[in-house]
Amino acid sequence: MKIRGYRIELGEVEAALREQSGVKEAVAIAWVKESGDKQLVGYVVGEKGAKLTAAGLREGVGRSCRNTWCRWWWCCWKSCR
């Protein structure tokens, strides 16, 4: 999939998210904005009691990732109770 001119493998994004501490499940999608631009979005489900933040996930994925997409993706999450 191409987003902002970069070839993105959504499976690679999902794998990088799942490697983060406290992440139980992850999925990545290309969200198409009203303008037609695509935005890379990662959704995660946290393990019970995990305290996940978008900033923490970005930082963790960014440390282990050399790809450009690490710099501009964003995420949402849901904690398991």
C-alpha cells in the first residue's frame, strides 16, 4: 500500500505494534480522509492493566523501526478490563 508516496506493509506495522510491552492485539489500516489523502493508523488492544499511550507506542516502535512511517503514524487503543 502506498501512503504519502511511501510503500507501507501493514503487516509490518502490526508486527511492530505487537512487539510493544502491554500490547495484546494490533491492526493497521490506511484511513482515507475526506481530502482523499491516506493516513496510516494503528489500533491496539492492551493487556489487562497495561497503561498504553500513543506517545509511548510511537516512541517504542520508533526505536525498533528504521522505516519512515514510524515518524507520522498515530494510534488509538482500548484497554481490556
